[in-house]
Amino acid sequence: MHRLRVPLMVLVLLAFALVPVYCWLIDSVYPLTLFGRILVFALAALGLNLALGFGGMVSLGHAMYIGFGAYAVGIGSALGMESGVLQLLLALLVTAIIAAPLGWIALRTQGIAFIMITLAFAQLFYYVFISLRMFGGDDGMTIQKLSAWGPLTGNKVAIYLSLVAALVLAIWGVSRTVQSRFGLVLRATMVSERRVNAVGTPALPYRLVAYVMSAELCAVAGYFLANLTSFVSPAYMAWTLSGELIVMALLGGSATVFGPVVGAAALLLLEEGLKAFTERWALILGPIIVLIVVFLRQGLWGLLSDPSEKPPSGSGSGH
């Protein structure tokens, strides 16, 4: 069944790309909003999974980087910096400046300490943005002018298709990264950092670069989220959202590149479907997720993996 992975992946991405056509046929923009949200969190989960699934770094702070991307649009627009390129560069720059030292500190620890450091920094910036009353504080802020991209500015279909393109590029980039020498060393550090260091290859730089790359992808997701919703809020930085990203990665298959995309789509579509039937949808969704994670250890997308491919086991900084 692993031979079906590439054709199925292409079909899924094509289905995402055709959502605007479906919206036009039914004369409704709701599917565009729903699937736009799925694509945003698929991109963020894909970014987190570079650190989690291939580096063993369990981070409860990656939602913070989604917030940085979103606030680069909101604050930039409020201060008169409307260029979409400059806002995106600002999001990437701020994320790199924060993620590099944070990762350097956190990656010198192991296990629960790594998780708690990422959580602590995320909570720190969460409360910082709550205190920014001039930018909405706890209530968030409505973005009056979206990122300027010439004649495409504010066009929801253009934003959505750009998001699809960004996701495709991210999948390609993560796939190439994982299959490169860099990815080989990164996966080896998940098994044992000590052994990697023993053969003369310092593990910390590889893990730090992977952590920063994963943070940057989350920032890009936040940038698109702000443009899709025309709104930013400190809630985008809550640690609970980081937990949801972890669930998406595990649900789809953390040992795979495309798994987080499948996990994001499965979780959000299932959530949307259950909400249509009952107000107590969370009581049903929770056990379903637990059953899938427990009995499908490789995730939903992992069902199509090559039987000879086994995810590495070991104890990296995030275990």
C-alpha cells in the first residue's frame, strides 16, 4: 500500500486547490474558510513535526511562533507597514531571533525540562501580548488593512491558493531536508545524541537548525492565518494550541512528512462534523483521538507506509 502514498498525496493537495471552485459552484465562502483553517494548521503541524517527528523534540511552545507570524501582519498594518513582503520578512526575522536562543537553551536539557522550557517561554510571550492594550490586548485586534500584494490584496481566493502553494513548497522542502545528510543526522540524534557526538558530529547544531526551521514554518502559518481571518489574538499563542499541533502530528503519523497534513485535516473535519450533531462533541472527539493514537501507532498516513520502514526509537532532548 505504500506505493499509493504519492498518488494519494497529489489527490489530497489537488482537492485542497479545487476548494475555491467548489465554493463558486455552491455560492458559499464557508468551505474556503474551513479548508483555509485546515491548511494553516497543516502547515504549522508540518513545521512542528520536523522537530517532533524527526528530531524527538516535544515542544509545547510552537503556537507562540504562529502568534509571531499573525502579529507581524496585525502590528505591521497598524503601524503603517502594509507590504506583504515586509510583514512576512518581519515574521521570519522575529521568529529566528526568538527561536535561536530559546532552542539553544532548551536543547541543552532533556525530557520534561525541554518541554517545560518551551512552555515557559510560550506563556511569557502570551502574557506579553495580552498586555499590549494598544494592539487589542486580551481581546485581540481586527486587521483593517491586510498584507499588500498589489491587485491581489484582500482577495481571499488568492490568499487561499497562496497558502496551498506554501504548503506544497513546505512539504517538498521538509521531504528533501529529511532525506538529506542533515536529516539523517537529525534522525540519528533522536535515537541517541551521545552516539552522534561520539562519532565526531556535534548534535546540537543540527537539532537547533531543525528547531528554528520548524518555528519559521509556524510563523508562515500565522502570517496566512491573520490574512485569512483579518484578526489576531493572543489566543493564537496559547499552549493548548501547541498541544493540538502535537495531536495533529501524532494523529496523521509523526514519522512521516505528509502525516501532519492528514492529521490536521482529520482532526478539524471530525471536529466540524461532530459539532453539527451535538454540543458535547468534545466528549466524543477525545476518546476517538486516544483510540487512534493507541492502536495506530504510526498514525493514519502511517497505514500506507512501507512495512520495512520503522520509526526510530530512542531518547532525544524531547523525550
